[in-house]
Amino acid sequence: MADASYVLNVSPVIPVVTIDNPSHAVPLARALVEGGIGIIELTLRTESALESLRLIADEVPDILVGAGTILTPSQADAAVASGARFLVSPGVTVALLDHLLSLEVPVLPGVATVGEVMVVLERGLNAMKFFPAGPAGGPSYLAAIGAPIPQVQFCPTGGVSLSSAPEYLALPNVSCVGGSWLTPRSLVETEDWAGIARLAREASAL
Ligand code: 3PG
């Protein structure tokens, strides 16, 4: 299993993106690149998510494309087969963690408690997604985890916005944040790629 630290250092924000229509995948990814974002987490929450993943992997070489919402080992395998270059899960089970560790791609397991952080750390991983960041306790919670466990770097995701991102990014144990605010459904459905590039530009300047 490859080290996931570099995944956290591509851009200050990992856009968490859900695509219904695969024809939106490539222009959306290009708009993010135009706005200076070099990474995308495509959620496996739609029927055609794997098709969108494949299109981005094949046609937008300038973006590091990963798959999010990995809940099962078979989803992880399907995502890798479709071109995912990293995997993100909202939480971990022992079975999922074992499987993710057997793969070649870097993984960001989701954690929300100190015990979960310790379980993942025990397996040799020190890059994790903190989810759901806002409801689980926000920046002060992550700062508190950093006292006993400073060696873990987090990507807080869930309830993070352009305005709340700086407070997370100022923490020594946060390398980037994740969020869906760069690709709102209203802009995707109207194919407003310039609007998405604008949101990406704001985010990449964080
Ligand atoms: C995720 O899967 O990481 C979240 O759905 C993203 O959370 P957000 O919509 O609050 O940014």
C-alpha cells in the first residue's frame, strides 16, 4: 500500500464530487484544473460513478482522481479497476481496512474518534479523513487529538466551507480539507463550468 501523505498535499481542498451524468465528468474536472485544483474525490453514490471515474482518469491527466464513499472491499476493487488513484472511506471496519491495506493505491480511511485514529495508526497509516468534521467536533476537536497523537495528518470533511476552512488549515495536523461546496449541484446541472472554475480558484488560494 502506497503512502497517502502526498494525497493530502496536492491542493488545500479536495473537492468531494457527486456526478449523476457522466457527460459532466470531464468538463467538471477540467474546470477544477482551470481553477488551480489538482485533485478530485468522486463519490460512489450514483449508478454511473465508475463510468465518470474512468472518463476523468482517461481524459484529464492533470487531476489526481480518487474514489470516495468506499464502504466495501468490492467497491474498492471496482474503483481501482476504473482508474482511481486513491481511495477514501467515510469510516472503517476491520474487514474494509484489511482489504484497503492489500491494495496498491493510497487510502484515506475515515475516522471520527480517538480510538478509530489509533486503530488506523496501528496499521501503519498516518493520513486520514476526519469525517464528519463539523458535527464530530470541528477544529477544536482535531486540535485536541493532535496533543497525544501529533503524527497523524487529517483531511477534515463534512460541513466544511470556504469560510470555515482557514480555521482547520491553520492546525498543524491538517494538510487540507475536503468539501462539496466547489461543485454545487445547481452549477453542475446548468453546466456552469466557469462558475465551478471560479469556486475552485477561491479554494485553491486558501
Ligand atoms: C463527504 O462525503 O465527504 C461529504 O459528503 C462532504 O461533505 P460536505 O457536503 O458537507 O462538504
